[in-house]
Amino acid sequence: MQGLQIVNLELPDLALAYGLVLLAAGLARLRHNGQEWKILWASLRMVVQLLAMGYLLHFVFAIKSPLPVLAILLVMGGFSLQVMGGHVKQKMPHFYRVVSCAIFIGCGGATFLFCSVIVGNTPWWDPRYLIPMAGMIIGNSMNGASLAAERLCSEMSGRREEMEAALCLGASSRQAAEAALGQAFRAALMTNVNNMAAMGVVMLPGMMTGQILAGIEPVVAVRYQIAIMCAITGSVSVTSYLILILGYRHYFSDAHQLKMGEA
Amino acid sequence: MMAIPALEKEESLRLEQVCVLRQQGAGPRRELLSGISFLAASGEISAIVGPSGGGKSTLIRLLNRLEDPTSGAVYLGGTDLRQLDPLQLRRQVALVAQKPFMFQGTVLENLQRSFVYAGKPLLAPDSAELLRALAASRLDEEFLTRDARSLSLGEQQRVSLARALITSPGVLLLDEPTSALDRRSAEELGQAFREISRQQRLCVVLVTHDLALAGRIADHCLFLDGGRILEAGSPAELFTRPRTAQLARFLAGPAPQEV
């Protein structure tokens, strides 16, 4: 798949690019909004994190063993959980347990399916595919999952009266929560659906751009993009669905009672 | 799970030494109800009156198991509620809440809800059960096609009564059913409750701070204050000869409604 030789960026080239960040910081200083240090700090983090990731991947590619690959995936998953924990203000009961379980099954399943069945890698853990794919799938699912978790909470507290009315008519907790679950699932998938519809016209996605830059034939790059979008959609829907299905139960007791103070 | 028992006149709902403790914030658990025992019989209306915050709403929520007591037990026809299937129980012990909640859709769709939940065939608009529930709740057939959420509060409360009656329950729980209504609707609904209890031999438990309503329709009255039953008897006894200072104060209260 090695096509054209890609232009290698040397240190002076990077320094020049970093000049654009300094420009951003300079503009912020001009506006006196106190953002300049934040910009510099964030850009520094970006540089250090990416360099570290680059060397780490270099190392992992070299030793050809599944264990470090899986370890990286676990760290990525854990990190996404931490980011979600920071994002989602109103947390459902047992938030971390529910979300980690959903991400593990939803993202893990989609990534495995994509790498080992659709692309058909041998070995299935080939880090050149597995790590970037998992990154894209987890990153995108995280947004959907945050939306699902947040919406579940607000629907559960907003529909308390409705759910108790349903329970009084003999509804099970699942039946009582049905409307809330439907709304939350819709909200979780919205971004992904909009993204798919805008794909190729409004947005040229990162993976495709990267492959084209690396000299891959655009028609081939497009096929990869289509496949990864499908995997992301599957992952977002399964992860969100699991969050809702595992999450709503914690609002009810086994006797189909809405718990006090949870909503 | 045991089958829902057939109700005898003598013992429909019975509470024995019911206590409810609840954690509120970081503080110690507070006692919302303590040592509550009473019996509500079929064909009679038992009213629980008392000031707000006295535990009335908590008490009524125990009777269809929206909550469970911390200690003590509630029996339906002699069987502990916790041994019954909660979903079937709530069809047998129906509740009309203080504020009627109407599901989106027509009145007919609202009335069919419990059949949808139970996975049973829906009632036809002209079925005998449906017409009986409508008539008992003083609603015309023409209401069936109306949008439930566009109705007045009084009409909504009558729909929620019909919705409760449609599963032919043995016990009807009424939680401040008239407090959101104007006086005319409240009186009309009170009349409906009385007829339902007599004609369908229902056991009705009414929770209210409206002494006028309790005095007009109840056979028995309990005065609940501070989580305890302080007095019990016929409404006439309680309202004319209070034995405790709390009841006397409640009767003379800041907003006494006509007795």
C-alpha cells in the first residue's frame, strides 16, 4: 500500500507550524481575555502527548506482541471513561460501572468486528489497524454515550410523575421508563446521524484525509471511511443502548418501585 | 408470587405496626410513620385526615407498594403485599393521585393503558367495563375521542378515576383527589366516590386534608399527625368531640373548610 513518498516534516517545519499557535496566543493577549496561557498550556500538552504516543506506537509496532496493544486499548478506554466522568454533570446511579461495561462491549465489539472480520487482519491484533480504529470508534462513541447518560438522568427526573402514573396502572419498570429511554436514545444517535449525512460534502473526515496524504488512492480511502463510519454508528448505538438498558434499572427496585432520591 | 386473594368484607386492607424511616440528606433517619395499625373494609370509605407533612401521602403509597414499610406489614385479604406480584397488585389496588397525569393521546387511549401494560386485548369503546367505568366517573362517551391533555383539571381527575376503575380493582386509593379542583367539581367527584364504594363494594381509602369531603363521604376517619394515628372513629365523633389537642388545633386550623 506504499504509494507516493510522503513529505517528512522536520523540526524546523514543526517550529514554523507552532508559530501559528503563538499567533493564536498573541491574538488572545491582544484581546486581554486571559486565554493565552491556556492556549500555550494546551498546545504544550498536545505536543508532549502526541510525541509520547508516537514513540509508544513505534515501540509497540516493533515488539509484535498482542499484550501491549491490548494494554493501550485499555488505557484509551479508561481515559475515555475519565473524560466522560468530567463531562457528564448529572450522573446516574452506578455511573462508572454502567458506562465502562457499555463501552467495553459496544466499542470493543465494533472494533473487533471491524479489524478482524471486515478488514480481516492477521494477526487480529495488528496494532497498525487496531489502535487507530479503536481510537476513532471509542472517541466517537464517547460523545454518544455522554449524551445518552446525561439525557437518561434528565428524563428520569423530568418524567417522575409520568412514570409513577404508569406504575400505578400496573406498568413494569421497563414499560414505565420506555418513553424516557426512547428520547435518550434518539439524542445519543443524533450527532452520528447528522455526521453521516454531512460526510463527504461538508466534512472530509480525518482518516480519509490522512490516507490520501499518505499516498493512498482516494477511491480506496473512501471505502475505508465508509466502513469505519458504519462501525462507529454500530458502536455508538450499542454503547448508548447498553448505557440506557443497564442504567435505567438502577432507578427502580425489584418490586417495580421508583427509588426515592435517585432521580 | 401468590395469586391476588379474593377480598372478604371484614378484612380488605390491614396495616400492622407499620413504620417508615427515611434518610434525608446526611442527617439521621427520620421517622415518617410509626406504629400505624388499622383496617379498611370493603364497601366502606376510610378517610385519613391530618395536616400536611403528617405522613398521609407516605401512608397511601405503602398500600399499592409504591414504597415498602421499614418495619411492620400491609396485608391485602390476609396476605402480605410483599408476597404478591406488584404489577397485578397495582391493578387490584388502584390509585388516583392528587394531580391527574394524562398520557399523550385520547381519553380512550388513557383508559386502555393498563391493558397495554398487561399485554391484554384492548377494551372496545363500547365494552361494558369501559362504559361502567365512565358512568361511575361521571364522564360521557363523547369524552373518549377527546385529547386527554386538553381537558380541564376536573375532567382530567374524572378520567384518572375511570382509568383506575377500569381494571375492576378491589381497593381504590384516593390521594387528595379533590385538592386541585374547584368546589363544584370536588363535590361532584366526592359524590361519585361514595356511589362507587357502595355499588361496587369497593374498599376506598381516602387521604385528605379537606375535612368537608371526609365528613361528607367517609364511614371511618383516622387522624394522622406527626406520623402517628392520634384518633380514630366516625367523622362525626372526631370532628365534634376531638380528644387530642392536635386534632382540636387541626379542626380550628388556619384554613378550616366547612364541616
